[in-house]
Amino acid sequence: MDSVALAITDGMLHFELTIAYEVFGADLTHLVDPWYDVTLCGPGPIRVGRFLLEPDAGLDQLPYADTVIVPGWADVDQAPPAELVDAVRAAHEAGARVASLCTGAFVLAAAGLLDGRRATTHWAHTDVLAARHPHVEVDPDVLYVDNGSVLTSAGKAASMDLCLHLVRLDHGPAIANTVARRLVVPPHRAGGQAQFVTAPVPVRDDHPLAELLPWAIERLDRALTVEDLARRANMSSRHLGRHFRAVTGTTPLQWLHNQRIRRAQELLEATGDSVDAIAEAVGMGTATTLRRHFNRTIGVPPDAYRRTFRSARPSTG
């Protein structure tokens, strides 16, 4: 997997493009010799944001690469160019490993490479991807998905995770960790780890759950039940469940569970409180229970999450 082609056209996102080039295009022959041979492939001079790029070769050279990387596509409401879609499809048919970064998944989906496969993209666009390409199993809750010859990543920082994952596959974890240290980024975040996004709370004053959800969030340290929520909302448990499904897409108990996990994330990031104290603060009782549910939901243990995401603020104790 020595040759890497970056498929570029007008409308690409420069952040994801530069991430890929920084990982694969830098001279790291002191680590592995030969390192990757990177080629920028495009139809001509490319406008990427404020930058003008001159490709090394045309899109017709994609099938000759071992790995093809498609950076983020800026406007997901606009269909990607047919020549790009055709070239990416031809590269995959020729045996290339094809990876998309962020919204580059829309290009892979248009090429038919994601049909019948699990895939992801930036969480803000997963619904659009799923609606436009119903044969794709869109997973909004992961950093990246590795299907072997086809890989997709979530947004921005997850693009770096996928690039390092490719290096890990090709050259082993020691080399990937060295590259990560050089870039001052976490050396490994598993693809199954959740995208760190928050769930919206309804803000309309006339919504049946507008007062209930903030009320429940303020009481996450308590053993709330569906009956407690229904009683507070002055409705039956069944009626409450219908409202939760419509607003949050999940059940009241699952919503409570998600809020407890998100509160635990906040405390791990912003405080030096022990895992035991955080478990009590979010209504999970013991550190063992918190670790089990946190690892299952987020994909990493609380301690690992804290090492990666904790802010520089002092402990609140």
C-alpha cells in the first residue's frame, strides 16, 4: 500500500485534504523507507476554499494507486462531479483501497461503493446520506468504519483518526503512534468510539417536553423512572413514550441513560473528580457500573476519555 492518490476537485474541503497530505505526503522515510508516494489527482487547477492547487495528474490515474482518499465534499446538497464519481468507482474496481474523509462519503455513495455496507460521515449530515442512499447502512455514532477495501470517517478530527488507522494497518501501531506524536494528536481512537456530540433539548415553550427535559437533567443524580417522568409531565407513561420518540428518537430510559453518559463526559473533561464521585453524580452508583456503561456507549473507558479530552481547568473536587 505504498501509493496514495488524493482525489480532488473544486468543492473539496481543505481541512480534510491537508490532514491526509500531512499524514501521507510528509517525508517520513526516517520511519519507513519507502514511505507513501502521494499523488494529487484532479481534472485541472482546483479551487479549495481560498487556495488554488495544481494536481500532479488527472483523475484517470486513480486506478493505478494502492489507496485512494476522497476528502470532504463541501456542499452535500450538490451532486459530486460525475467524472470524480466515475474515477473513484474505477479505482475500486481496479483493486484500490478507497477511503473517504468526512462528507467525502457522499462521493463514495454516489459511486455505489457503500451499497450494502455500513458507513459514516459527519454527524450533521448522516440523515441526508441515509435518505439519499437508502441502500447504505449509515451509522452516525462512530468515528470511522473499516470495511476492508472501503473506509469512511466522520468529520474533521475523525479524518485524522482514519488516516492514522490506515498507517496502523500498513506499518503497525508503533509507526502510527510515532506519526501521531509528531502531529500532537491522540495515537489511537477506535473506530467504534462515538462521535462526541450533544443531543438537542426542545426550546419551544409550548412543547410537552420543554420543561420536563431540563428538569430531568438537573436530577441525573437521582434514580428517576419512567413513572417519575410521566408524573412530572402529567401524562401516561405510554403517552410520554410517544413524545420522547417524536422528539429524541429514543425511549425515556434510553434518553436518561444518554444524558447520564454525557454528564459523565462533561465531568471527566472539566473536573478532577474521581470516577466513583462522577458515577454518583450521574446516578450510576458505582465506578464499576459507570465504566461498564461508558465503555459500551462511548467505546473507551472513562479514564482513557479523560486523558484525551480533559480541559486544563482545575479540579472542582
